[in-house]
Amino acid sequence: MKRKLTFLLSSIAVLGLTLILGACGSKPAAYNPDQKLGEQLNYTITGIDASSGEMDNATKALTKYGLKQDNWQLMPSSTAAMTSTLDKAIKYKEPIVVTAYQPHWMFSKYPIKWLKDPKNVFGRGEHEATIARKGLKKDNPGAYKLLQNFHWDLKKDAEPVMMDINGGEDKTVAAQKFIKNNPKKVSKMLQGVPDGKGKKIKLVYMPYDYEIAASNVVEQLLKRKNYDVTLQQLDVEVMWQAIVSDKADASVTAELPSTHKAFAKKYKGQYDYVRTNLKGARIGLAVPKYMKNINSIEDLKK
């Protein structure tokens, strides 16, 4: 009897271990174009920070495209959590829909595509802008001149710097690498900029990949002309408040016209719009390219 009990317990243990190992080794279900997408995703779009502009627009999109009534929901997380989830989904070719912003390194790293937005909920295009406090041009014309000069290309310039930082390179090293590898562009950015002679300037930016890359490049350009630069990372609302209250001098990371629309409207006339420094920015929803039959936000109802 004892032997039978021992054998039974051993058999149960082996079966349990087999099930556990099988579960650990099993792959998640891949995207099935013949099954309703909402069912495969539990009707959930993977988002980023709840306070971001693209999340506000994504919330509106749920209503305007009739997705909310079909129980679609937006799951806030963080940019890091969203890209981690996207990475895993692409590894196993799972279905996923994410809120997306360009410029971002994920468009270089992953095979993803934008979903068409026929109702223009996310606007017709974005750009990165340089804004400054009122009076900076008069108080610090040299630094202001560099801010007027600074602009770069999304694919050729910004994305490589972001990819370097994402790959583990120190942000200062990545910025210096861009400057070293682009002498002609840098020469134009520094054209007409006088020696700063240690004059102070404070730049503010948000804690995102493009913002970190762009702000560090501008910091290194200013330091080349002997300006004493301070960088401070702030949340978006605090960043705008710092500019209009003269607690900071400038930012090269204002996302307009849609993402930061509320702040641009709230502080109209209280800041200096210096220039557009990067074209081709965009916000919206994106999916992996292997989801070939999902090409528009309207297709989420399939």
C-alpha cells in the first residue's frame, strides 16, 4: 500500500512539473487575422503616461471611431513599459496596438506602422519647436542665436542619436558623437554665435527619448561656444510654467501643434516661439507590420 501511495505521489509530482515546464516553454498566441482583433487583445490599447498629449487624443479616438461602445479601452503605463510590451509582442508576433509618437527610436528598431486616421483625431502632423522665455533674445543674444540656428533631420540626425542612447551609450557621449560626425551641419548651427564667455543658460526638457537626445546635443553645442549650460528634466506642465515664469530660459522640445496644444493656448503671448527645429513628428496609434489587414483605426473593429 505504501509503495502504491509513493508511486501515486511521484506520478502527481512528475505530472505537475511537466505541466509547469510546458507552460513556461509555451509561446503566446500569435496574431490571427481570421479572428476578431478585439477578442485577441481583450479590447485594450497599450498606452503611455496618462498625462501625455497622445493619450488625450487616443481617448478621443475611442469615442470618435465608435470603439468605446465596443468596450475598447486605453491602458496607461509608461513609455518604457509600452516599448517593453511591444518588444515582447513582436518577438512572438502577437497582436498589439500602441499609442505612438515620432520622433522615437522604436520606429528604427521595430517593424511597426502607423494606423491611418481618416477623422484626423491626432491632427495632420506635428513638429518639435524651440521656445524661450520673453527677454532671452535681449539678455543672451549669443545663446539665442544658436537656438535660432538649431534644426535637424528626423531620420538622418535625431533617430541615430536616440538609438545610440537606447543602446546604452551615455547621452553626453552620443551628443558629442553626433557633433563629431556632422561637421558641416554643426558649422551652420554655430554660425554667427559669439563666444559665451561663461554666460549661463538653463534648458528644460521632458523625460522622453527624443527630448533627452535633442537637449543634450544643444547643450554640447552651447558648451562649444563656452556657455555655462544647465539642463533640467521636468514634467510637461512644469516645463512650460518654468519658461513663462522666467525660471528657465528655453526648451527645444515643445511638441506642437497638437501634443502641447493646451499649454501653448494657455500661455499664449507669454513665451517666445523661436523656431521649428524638427519636422515630420507625429502622434497616433501603431501596430506591427505583420498585422497586414489592420491599416486604419477603423480596422480595429474587425
